[in-house]
Amino acid sequence: MKIAPSILSADFSELAAEIERVASEADLLHIDVMDGHFVPNLTIGPPVVKSLRKRTELHLDCHLMVDNPGVLLDDFAKAGADGCTIHVELGDPRPLFERMRALGLAVGLTLNPETPLADVLPYIDEIDVLLFMSVHPGFGGQAFIPEVLDKLSAARRIVEQRHLAVELEIDGGIGVETASAAAAAGADILVAGSAIFGSDDPAAAARRIREAAWPTSS
Ligand code: DX5
Ligand code: ZN
């Protein structure tokens, strides 16, 4: 049961300070990497991760919304990323899983809202994290797509039946209103950007999301 603030909605001119403001309630940091091709937005790359690595010990999970993640993995690993998550829509992810393992990166796989669960199931016992996009990737602050919860709960059942170690994560439109449905469907990790960094008190906002999701845990 983890909260992963997405720094996409933080003030990029004060990233280290923004992370410090949320660190007490963050289990990991979600870093949205966009290349202007796979999604129509352009954000963060390895140099920023390298700078952040010096300022935080939090697990840095890089969500790679890029056409060619393979060319970036070495640089993210060198920069100090702890894990990378790649999109299944790009094709067979196995060669990249091997590269990530060799680089010591946690292995994440993600699927867009319209992508069927069947597309990721062949890999479910080879990954550390399965990330369900609950918005169309590219921008923070979009509305949660509730249909994604069916895929998440189906994956949760498979994980339980097969006693798999993979963590299930959901990203997009998560806030106090949607957190409990995401947790009930079986999410282990909630990513939230605008609901946390759009708040005057990001740590309090993260705490409220955690309490809404997992009331008995706090
Ligand atoms: C969207 C990103 C998300 C984004 C979520 O492409 O992958 O991580 O930061 O933002 P919110 O929480 O505002 O929907
Ligand atoms: Zn993301």
C-alpha cells in the first residue's frame, strides 16, 4: 500500500524543495518521462534524475512515455533511477526487461486505458510492477477513467491465484474521490500528481489519499 507522488505536477523550478515537502508521505517518486512522440508532451530526462538522485533517497520510478525506451535505459540507470516502466504498446518488452535487469533496475510494464489486459498477461510473472494507466498518458490533471478498474481487479485475481510478487499500480486521475475505488480493485501503489502537488500542503494531500484508499492502514 504505497503512495507515489508524480512530480509532473510539481513546480519544476523548485523540484528538490517540492520533493522535500512530500517526502514524509511518499513511498516512492513517480517521474514522468515524455518525448514529444509517444505522447504530445515533453518533460524530464536522465540529467534531471541525476540531479534529483543527489537530493532524495526515495525510490525513483521512471515512467517512460517514449518511442524508444531502449536508448535511455543505460542513462537512467547511471543517473540513479531505481526502476523504469515501459509501455506494452511498443511491442515485445522482453529484450528491454533483460537490459533493465542487467542494469539493476526494477522492471515495470504499463498499459494504456484502451489496451487489453491480455496484452500484458504473458509478462506478468517477469515484472516487478504492472502499471494501469487510468488516463490517456501525456498530461496531469485529467479525469479518471473508471473502466480501467475492471482490468485492475482481473489482474488482482490472477496475482492472488498464482501468488505472484508483482505490485499493481494505477496512474492518472487519482485523488481522494477515486483512491478508494482503485484500492478496492486491488491497487498496491497509487500514483497522484495534481491532487498532491496542486495542494498547498502536498504531504497532507498525500496522507488524505492514503487514508481514503486504505482507512485501516493509517
Ligand atoms: C500522465 C502521467 C501521470 C500524471 C498523473 O501521463 O503518467 O503520472 O502525472 O497526473 P494526475 O495525478 O494529475 O492525473
Ligand atoms: Zn505516469
